[in-house]
Amino acid sequence: MNETKAIICPACGKLVSSYQEICPHCGLTHPGRKQRLLGTFGFNIRSFVKPIIVVNVIFFILSYALPFFIPTRIPMGRDFLGLIPAPSYVALNLLGWADIRLILAGNWWVLVTAVFLHGGVLHILFNMLWVRDLGPQTEYLFGPHKMFIIFILSGIAGNLVAVFTPFFSNTYLGTQSALLPVIGASGAVFGLMGAIIAFGKKRGGLFGRQLVRQMGMWALILIVMGFLLPGVSNAAHIGGFIAGFVIGQILSFKHKTVGGSTAFWMALGVMGLCGISFLMMAYRALSLISRI
């Protein structure tokens, strides 16, 4: 005799009956079957906030450890006021920072890997605190899979804008801006802010206006600070913010636009994109290290 039990919908994270063919909350078809599928491969995740933070921390540790596996001395960088050791440029390059030269050479995947790289302790600390704060809010409004989609795609868009803005400026406006590599999850963080604002505008009412006001104020303050602090890529911030707002409009909080079932498969696709990018990064890094 089949047992009927409550399960967590893998798309929206709400309780549903295992026998239901469509989640009444988000519209995901066959939530029980998809939950079992994800569980088989270890992807039965109710929240992506901790996995995102864990992957960032793993990459951060690798950026410090990688020079010890290279048969030549590589000087460490310096973080806050030159007091704290920071990952070396060589390690960040090997792990896939977003460099226009790498992208034009066909290494598109650095737009993904750069989202998980950070240049120092304070850099990753501030970004992960924002992820910890905004991630659950975005998951509550959109669901975990949509939050993950917004985070990764906004991060990619932010990196894309950041690396190509000086390139096009130099090419078509005759400026002489430095073509600096870009790292960090701040573009993705701004994407979460943009998505929450998109939700607030769609939601309307007092709650929606409060969301728009709060996130808009935070985004404005951080962008102004970005102009005042050295080494901050406001192009990545603005690009990520705009991308998050647009994606938030597309991934409507109601299933009129993109329902739970579609978001589920889109999230799997984004996971696959991240996995392929990590594999290509590892292949390039091992190939370069073997030649030293």
C-alpha cells in the first residue's frame, strides 16, 4: 500500500503532499518525483544560501593554498592596509578571474568562476554577509531555485559589463582605461537587490513600496561608496543590479510568467553551467601548472 506523506517542494520550499501532481503554491509538476530525483544526485536543496557561501569559501581557501602547489615562489598579495596577506594574482588567474584577454581567447567560463573569487578577507566577508542577509529574503519572495538563478546570472552579467565597459570605452571613445580583471560576488549581490525591487514593484502596496525603498537606498549607498573606495568595480555593481531587476521581472513571483517547474529545470541548467565552468577552470589550471 502506497504511503502518502508531506514533502518539501523542491521549487518553492513549501510543504505539499507527495501524491500531488502539481504544487499548489508554485505550479511545479510532479514535485514528489523531482524531489526524489534531486535527492538521488545529492541536489535536494531547500536553500541555496549556505551552498553558495560554502563554494565561495572553498575557492577562497584554494586561492591561498594554490601557490604551495606551484614549483616556483609566488608572492602573496596584501589586503587591508597591507597588513593581511591576500591571494596572489597568479592564483586568482589560475582559478579564473574575469579578464577581457581570457574571454576574447575563448575562456567564457571565467565570467562564472570570477563570481566565486575574492581578493582578500574583507572582500569575501562583506560579500558573504550580504549573501547571508539578502539570500533568504530573495528565497522567501521567489523560491530557492529562482534565487539561485538570479544570483548566478546577475553575477555573470555584472562581470560581463565590468570587463567590457573599459574595452569598448577605449575602442570607441578613445579613453585609456586599464583593462583590469574582475573578481567577487558583489555583482550577484546587487542582482538580488534588483530582483527584490522588481518584486516590490510587481507586488505594490505598502509592503512592495517598503521593499523598493529599502533596497533602492542600500543599492544607492553602496554605489556611491564604490566611487569613493579604490579597487571597486561599480560597473559590475550596476550591471548586476540591472540584470537582477530584469531577471526578477521575468521570474515573476507568481507562476504567470515562469512557474516552479520551469524554474526547477532552469536552476538545474545553471548548476550545469557552474559545473562545466569549474571543470574547465580546473583543466586550465592543471595544464598551466604542469608547464611550470
